[in-house]
Amino acid sequence: MAPIDFAQVDWARAQFALTAMYHWIFVPLTLGLSILVAFFETIYYRTGKDEWRRLTRFWMTLFGINFAIGVATGIIMEFEFGTNWSNYSWMVGDIFGAPLAAEGLFAFFLETTFFAVMFFGWNRVSKKFHLFSTWMVALGSNLSALWILVANAWMQHPVGMHFNPDTARFEMKNFWEILGSPVAVSHFVHTTSSGFLLAALFVVSVSCWLLLKGRHVEMAKKSIAVAAVFGFIAASFVGLTGDESAYTAAQVQPMKLAAMEGRYQGGYNAAMIAAGIVNGDKRPGDSQDEFRAVVKVPGMLSILANRKIGSYVPGIDDLVYGNPKQGIVSGREKIERGREAIAQLARYKKAKEKGDEGVAAAALQAFRAQQDYLGYGYFSKPEDLVPPVPLVFYSFHIMVMLGTLFPVIFLLVLLFLYQRRLAERKWFLRLGCWAVFLGYLAQQSGWVVAEVGRQPWAIQDLLPVFVARSNLTVGTVQTTFFMFLAVFTVLLAAEVGIMLKQIKTGPEGE
């Protein structure tokens, strides 16, 4: 393998992170707002009141603006797999491409087919068919998320595949195992429910602004009432699905869970970290304290991670240096087994070229015995297997703390509406205007946990990020990084500007 330019790898990672995080500004709002718009139109269909029609069209317009720009950023991100991560695309294209193709066939076409009817069919089709079209757009938007998250979940927990030693590619063996992976299921329900939550916060923020300005007051009250109920249900579901996601990570990505909790030392009856300041100087195997300050909940992590009181939860040191009593193989042993797998794979290919079937069969058998550790063979020391602990820890705890705040916001909205004093609570309306930004912070933090917590793997245990790269120069990746930064910033500014103008304009007909 050619020498690795880690500067190029870091810039490629930064570019993909930039693209993904910009794209994720638009996606969760699309997921949730499509459902809320469908609810608004359902109320209009049932009541026949024109005020609900105007309200629906107002939020539908904001949804359409967000949807269009989200599609543009998503297309660019898919192209990056071929430009910056060509080794990845070559090695796993047979598997990773299938969910992406399904997303286009079963979801995107569904969205676009009914999208035109939803926006331009108000006076051209029946009320029933228009409502049906709106729900189909909502369904298509969330089906798109399903297939993308299935692909991402496979990177976190590769199942339903086998490695072809003749082509050096991972090939699909069982599509349904990939689709039904516990990581895929937990990712999908947690991500979509968090999108519903964000959309509810968006409606709350816009409605609070309208109430502060004294504009379209009745529309704002109706919108915020539906959003608060929807958001409270979504927030409760986010908590449940988040717990399931953490449990799944504990089973298949214990290093990620250890980083999420800043936990270096494993132990029984493990405490959950409620809040803390990470010791940034701490390294695997040393004697320094894990935290400079910490608040713990005794025994809770054992319950959350294993569903068993007092159970053992491994720490980073266990996973790096091994713990035979707990059946944990050390990183050093995994590296040695990975190097053996690479050596036997090379021996197999050489024997095949020479036509020596006996040697090839023996090499293949030896390779199969160690193939689960294939990716480890590219590392030089076990400490390289640890993700950036402070970043993962703080991102996880920011997400959790905000997740506990959001239900309170929705309950206060409902309380003030019940008291008929929401418009009088100026302090709350001012805070409510910022609620959506807290939602975005929680969204981005969640994806940092999911993706940075997986590092240094492109595919968990099988393909390191630095092997998945393309052979590009640093300058090439830097140039495209700043090009995308400029383009995405312009797109974001355009969306914000158009949305603000539409919000100030208000609902159609007023």
C-alpha cells in the first residue's frame, strides 16, 4: 500500500463533515415539517375552515423552500463518495449502493411525484386527493431517511455480507439482514423522531415571533398548539429511541459508548455520567483521573448498557489492552490477527496467479480464520483505535441535556395556551424564538456522536478511514473544501433570507 498522506485524509474528512452537517440542517426539518403540514391539512379537510387552509399553505411554503435546498446539498454529498472516498466506493459499492438505489426508486420518486400535486394542485384536484398527495410526500420524505440510515447503520455494524478475496470487495449476502439490523432500526426511529421534534420547535419559534410582533395571532396560536402536542409526543419518543440507540452501541460498538461516557476504566455497577469536565490530558493506560469535575448516577450505566443491574461495562483501557476475565481481546492481538489476515490474503492472491491451488486453499482457510480482524491490520498501535473522547463526550451530553429541556418547552406552551396567557408571556415568547436553534444544536451533536464516535473506522472493524480514501493531493481537497464552504454558506443564507421574507409576509390570503 502506498504511503498515507494523513493531511489529505484529514481534509477529506473535514470536507465530508462540512457537507454532511450542512445537509443535516435541511433534512430533519423536511422530515418533521412534512408530517406537520399533513396534520394541518388533515384538520382543514375535517373542518372545512378556510383559516386552516391558509395555515397549511403557509407552512407548506416554508417546507418547500427547505426541501429544495436540502436536495441540492444531498446530491453533492453522494458525489463525494466517488471523488474523495473511491477505495471505499470500490470495496463496498455492492452493499452501500443498494440502499441508495432503493432511496431513489421507492422514496425520492414518490416524493417528487406527489410534490407537484401538493404545491400546485389546490384548485385542480379534489380535497381528498390533495390530502392524499400531502401524506405521500411526508411518507416519501421519511422513506428517504430510512434507506440512507440503513446504509449508514451498515457502516456502524456490518452484517449480511461476505468478503470476496478474489476481488477484495465486500459483497451483499442478505439484504433483509442489512435492512433489519438493530442498528438500522434504532438509527431510523431515533433520527426521524428527532426530525419531528425539530420541526415542532421550528413551528414554535416562528409562532412565538409572530405573537411577539402581534401578527397573524390566531394562526400562530393554532400552529403552536398543534406543534406543542406533536413535539411533546416526539420528544418523549426521542428519549426512548435514544436509550435504545445507546444500548445498541453498547452491544456492537463498546468503544463508542466508552467515549460517550468518558469512561477509561471498566467495572461492575458502572455509574452514568450526568455532567462532567473531561481531563483532556488523559490517555489510555495512564494513571490520570478521567474528569476534572464530574456528577455521577451510581449503577445507572450498567442498566442502560446491558439491561442488567450491576453488570460489567468495559472502558477504553479494557478495549485497548484487553480484559481476559471479561472475554475482551486486546487491540494489540486484533492488530496482529489483522496483519495475519492481510498476509494470508496476499499469499492467496499470489498462489492463485501462479495456479498453485493447494497453497491458495490453505491461505484462504487461514485468511477466513482471521478475516473479522482485517481492518485492524492497518494500524500500528492499539491506542490508535480510540476516538476523540472529549468531542464525543461533550456532544453526547449536550444532546442529552437539550433533549430533557424540549419537553418542558412544549408543556409550558400548552400550559400558557390553557391559561389563555401565551401572548402575554413576553419573556417566554422571546426564549421560544430561539428554541429551534437549540434543536439544531442537538441534531448536530447527535451526528457528531454517531460519526466521530465510530472513528477511526469507515466500516466498523473492517475498513479504516485512511484506507477508504482516494489518492488525491492535499491541495485538491482543500480547494474543493473551500468551494463547498462558500456554496453551502450562500445556499444557507439564501434559505434563511427567503424563509424570513415568507414568514414576514404571513399566510396566503391575509
